Amino acid sequence: MEDNKYVYISTAATTVVRSTAGSLHTVVVQGGTAGTIIGYDNASSAAGNVVFSFDSTNTPNTYSFDVDLINGLVVVTGAATKLTVSAS
């Protein structure tokens, strides 16, 4: 299993955070443009089981999950929201 890691996202993008099974710990929204953030339990694409989906504001906030991921984690940001995703 991969070690603890984080990924910083600041644009509208589809980002592979983990490409193998593991755990999602937190999503920390730091500001930027408000938009939708969706996390998928998938190793490489924005498809399959949705782990989380929420509309962010540009107000900083921490979302805690501490859930197991079967396949990996792909995060889709619909706007230039600044966020850090912590997983292991």
C-alpha cells in the first residue's frame, strides 16, 4: 500500500489521487472559485462509485471521511477550487 500522501488541486480538472486501494482521510477546501467536487472510487477515471459529492464555497473548510477505497481515488473539480486531498 502507498504511504500517506496529499494532492493539491487548484484548477477545474480530473485528478488521480490514488491508483490503488487505500483510504481517503480529508478534503480541505482553501478557497478559490466555488464549484462542485466529486470523488470516485476508481483507479484512473471519473466513473463508478461516488465516494463524495458536494458544492464548495470559497470559504475554507475541512471535510473528514476516513473511509476505505477499493480501487483508488479520482477527484473531479468543476471550478478552480483550491483544495488538498489527503489519502493513504
